[in-house]
Amino acid sequence: MANTERAMVMLLEEGGDSGEHAAAPGAQGVSDGFVLCNGQEDEYPDEDTVPIGEAFRLVEQIIGTGSWPTDARWVVDR
């Protein structure tokens, strides 16, 4: 999920998995505009999302290797 500035990047093992998500520890504030597939609009603390450019880098690495970049910060939600 993304708004125009930040993204929620999640890595799930299968449907229904709580997974893990990218984090920006220490980021201040809350961002809104995250639209779910059912049309619901959510907001998240900025420390639970990353800047959109960083999100693209993380997703590219995950697609290419199946794992987070070694310098990425993430939170396990399982």
C-alpha cells in the first residue's frame, strides 16, 4: 500500500500470514491516504512505513532475492 510519499512494504509467507513489514524507527508523525482493496482508507505511523523511493528499493531486492536487503529495518508481526 502506498500514498504519494510513503509505502507500507510487507512480506507474507502465504494468505492470512501476519508477515513482516518495513520500518523506519524514529520516524515522527502519521501518514494517511493508504487505500485498501476494499476501498477503506487507513493511516499509519511513519515509523511503520518507508519513503516511496526506499519502498521501490526494498521491493526490487525482495523480488530479486526473496529476502530483505541487509541494511533494511523491518518488524516481524507474526
